[in-house]
Amino acid sequence: MAWIATFTPICAGLLIAGFAFHWAFLPATALWIAALGCVLRMESLDHLTRSVAEATPRQQLAKAGWLLLAIALIAVSAVVVNAILG
């Protein structure tokens, strides 16, 4: 639940900026929401691996992959806004 509390103000701010100022912030909002989904998926995988004695390398790689995808989506959102407004 902490991740939702972290992402909500950012997504809400981007959504308000998209409707009030420029439409370029709307795709960024969608990318941030997708990043939240990736982080929540990583957290669910982390919860599953905590219940076993030792996580397999595949489980660790899956968690890292979801987290890297979230970081990439956030970076792409900045590139999109910069490209449209720049």
C-alpha cells in the first residue's frame, strides 16, 4: 500500500496538468500508472519469495526485471513530455 501512496500524488498531478495545461502530460500519466503496476507486480513476487527459505535465481531475476521496467517507463515518460513540449 505504500507504493500506491507514493505514486498517487504524482499520477494525480500529471493528470491535472494534462487536463488543465497541456495534453502532453496525459501519456506520461499512463506510463506512470503502468510503472506502478510493474512495482506492484514486483512486490507480489517479493511476497511469494519471502515465504520460502531461499529464492531461486529465476525469482530474483523476475523481480529485478519488473523493477527495471518500471524505471524505464518513468524515464520514457520524461522523454515523451520533453519531446512534445520541447
